[in-house]
Amino acid sequence: MFSTFAAIALQAAAAPSVEPQVVRWAVAPTAEELTRYYPMEARMVSLPGASQVDCLVSDSGALEACALLSETPAGWGFGRSALRAAALFRLSPDAVPDLIGKRVQLPVFRWSMRVEAQTCDLFRKWRATGEAHPSFTPARIADVVSACDEQVATHE
């Protein structure tokens, strides 16, 4: 079964990009499969994140030489997870001839879980007091509190 994702095909590094087009995937991961790639530390605190990668199309339709384009929030492993998950995609045979040797952007990978109120309270306390578990830097604490604040704002 073929699935379709919007993707942008790009020429090789030095060449200008081509117009956005729809790329047909012969194989694309399910939401359940992508859940296995949710970064462990982010999952432990239910931190949502997103990342985007682009990859070179091989003559078999497999993706290789993938590169991270963006990761939010940085440093939690969402980029690394997207690079690993990119191996789950394969272009449909009819799309391959036009894209061999070109780079394609994969759909934005988004991981999301509702942050528990207790987690939000704990991280807000850590931010206020400066006393936190040693594995959580002030920047990581701020990332979790920011996710909590966004969650509250979108549900009011």
C-alpha cells in the first residue's frame, strides 16, 4: 500500500531547490512505530518535541546520508530520533527515477504527550528554588516548564 506525504525535493547541495511536490512513499512508519523513537528522557517527563530531516534518495528508493534540519527543543534527542526513524521510509518505485541523487525533506516528526500536572509542579518548583535533580540543567527545566505553560494556554 502506498502512502503519500508532502515533501520538498531539493537538488544536490550546490544546486537551487526545485518546486515543492508530493512524494509517494512505498513504506512509511505508522504513528505506533514512530512512538518507539520518542527520546527516552523526553518521554520520561512527557516533553513534546519536533524535528525535520532531509535525505539523499538512493537508486533503490531508500534514504541515505540524512541530515538534521531542525530540532525543538534542542538537546533532548528529537533530532537523533528523527534521523533513526528516517530509515523506515522508502520511496515508491514510480517516484524513484525523478529523485535519484536528490535530497527530499521528510514530513516533520512530532512527538507529543500530555505533561502530567505533578511533573509541571515539580519542574516549576525546581525552577523557582534552583534545587533540582542533577540530570536536569536549568535549560532542560525551562524546556519542561515551557511545555507545561503551552499546554495550559492551549487548553484554556
